[in-house]
Amino acid sequence: MFNIQEIQDCLFDLVGWKNSLNTCEVPLNPALSTSETGQYYNNTHALLRLDNLQAIAPSKNDYNYPTYDGATSYDIDDIVVFVGLYYQSLTDANVGNDPATDVVNWKQIFPFSIWLEEQTKESINNLFNSVFVSKKINQQSKSLLADSTIYNAGARTNFEITQSRFVGYALALGDYKNLKLTIDKIGLRFTDNVVDLPIYIYHSSQTEAIKEITITTTRTSNFVWEKLSEPIILEYWNDLINTGGYFYVGYYEEDLPLGVKAINDSYDAFKGPCGSCPAHRKAKQSWDRYARFAQFYPLAIPNSALDAGRDIWEGEYNTKIINRTFGLNLSFSITCDVTDIICKNKYVFTNALIKQVQRDFANYMLNTNRTDELSNRLRKQSLLELSDEGGKLEMSLEKEVQAIDLDLSDLDTPCCPTQKFKGVRNGSI
């Protein structure tokens, strides 16, 4: 598993786009000129010259933005043309403010640069799809556990008496730095409807909640799964939390509607389901699978220990609680994630990325619908460059991808259980 958005962000500045000295050409957004390696795409191949790219990029007519009118009220993100340049509104009810001078209400944008950025990020995406297939990373960066739950359906034990506590689960991830646990659904079981119940996620190394969502159920006394609009991703280690520790997922009982109680199901986090009981055999197998990577403990923090501003409480309250689920269940998956390894070793991908950008823009030129003389000439040249008899861009890209000696044994067990760490190396062609 890898996060392509994070990989795009960390690799984007490896190679830049150099502004042309020709003042007649459209200037680039200065952010595109950043190059951590000192290399620039448009210096690596004649097809990537900015005048060539501008010939195939969307034209001004394609954008069709209105001319600025000082009497018109613009809303945030509205785009206008003013004295031949493009500006985007930063505020609502934006009236009579000069786009060229008012930096509070307007910012200049560069449509060609936006297109160029989008195409470059698409090339990063294409490169890593190729790398992952070529290096068989999908076999090592794997899903360890898919669509599991804390507990399977059990016998209803009792109604939970509300006591103005924080209740839920303490979660300890296994001591594997590449583990990522993704919660995609939350199960609820209450005696009556619960609307917009705040669910808090804390980590023991942070004072404030690291995430807060709201969730609703209209199933009175019956269990129901509610799918999250955005999955909750929990990692053993990242730049924002300390290694190890506990995550806490739950709610404040005072947020429940008056008179509503949680319904507990039978669940023992310390022993797991009865393995010898025929009715619980599958539940025991599921518990055994995830207990290696993650352990969930029912948690109840007394009101006397809670912070009035809902920062995390002081002290530890990992007391043994059994047959308590507080009306909550979680559906989750556990995967091995290589994103951090890729970003830490990003420089080995430089040459392959340059070749990927060359190939992708040549392919874009080959399929452009422009019919002017320059576009026709670029179409013919790109066809030659993509052919085996011409510039052999496809072959050059394939060789650069093969030259990346990518060793993922930094994915500690169980992600890559048989290898020792060798890092990421760049081989020769």
C-alpha cells in the first residue's frame, strides 16, 4: 500500500520547470521552478520546451473565464481575466477590489502552470504504478487484514448507565513502524436515535484530539454499521505522534440525548471469544488474526479525570473491563505502507521520473487535437520519439525503472518477514 498523494507531494520538487527568458512566453508559477536536484524537465528534451508545451496546452479560449467587472460581486474561487492576466477571488462578496493590487481579496493564478502541475503529478502517478508492478511491491506492501471488526455479533448483556464519562476503546498497534490501520465504518447500538454524536480520536502522546467526526444512527435498539465519508487512518508512527502509545476512540456520554443508553454486547478483550464454542469459533479466528497487529481494550474515563476543554485526560485508566462495548464497534483493515520509505529515498527515482515526464508529454502531443502547424510538427516528432526506430523513449523509461534497486526490507515483520534492511539503491543501466 502507498499513498500516492503523499508521494506526489514529496517527489514534486525533485525536478523543476525553468522559466523561459523569452518575455513573450507565458510566465510560470514560481513554485514550479523549485528543483531539489538542480535539474529541469525542459532542459532534458527539446519536446519539453515551454513554447512547445504551450502549443498543446489548453488555450485561453478553452478556459473561457470572464473579464473582470468592478461592479460585479465575486465569491471565493471565482476566476477572472484582468489586463490579460488571471486572478482568483480569495473572499466572498468581493466587489470593486483591484485584482492587480489587492492581495487580500485576489491572487494571481497561472492556468498554464496549473495544467503543467497536473500533468507532472500524473506522471509521478504513472511512474509509481510501473515501479510497483515491476518490483512486485504489491506482493510485499500488502494487506495484512481486511474488513475485520473488534467483535462479532454476541449476546446483548445490559444497558450502560451513563455517568458523564469518556467511553470507547484504547487501541495499541503492534510494534511495526509500517503498520497502518484504517477504520472505514463505525457500528452503533443505542436504545434510541442518536444524531451527530461526536466521536473523538486521541493519541497518548498528544494533548488535543487528533481527529473528531460526527455520526448518526436512527436504528432504535438495533445494531447498525455507519460508513464514514472519510476513513480514519491510524499509524504506529508518523511525524505528528510518538512511536507506540495508545489511540483512544470513543465518545463523551454527556453528548448522548437525554435518556439514551448504549447497549453492551458480550466481548472480552483479554481472552477473546470462546474458541471451543461452535457459535463463536469464527469470531475467535477473527480475533486471533487481528490480535497480532492490534489490540482493543474497552475504556471508561471517569468524569473526575476529564478535562473541561476536552483535551486528553491525565493518567492511565487501562483497567480490565469485560462485557462492555459501549454501543460501539469498529470495522477496520490493517496494511503495510511503503510511502515513508519511498519519500525518504526519493532521489533514486529522479532519472526515471524525468524519462516518465518525457514519455507522457510526448504521448500527450501525439494525441493532441490541435491542428496548427506547430502542433502538427510536434505530433510527428513525438511519434518518432516514441518509436523503437527514433528516440526510444519507451525503452529508456523501462531501463530507468529497472535500474531502481528497491529493497523494501525496511518494512519490518510481518510486512517483509524474511529480509534484513538494505535500504533503497540506484543501480546502473
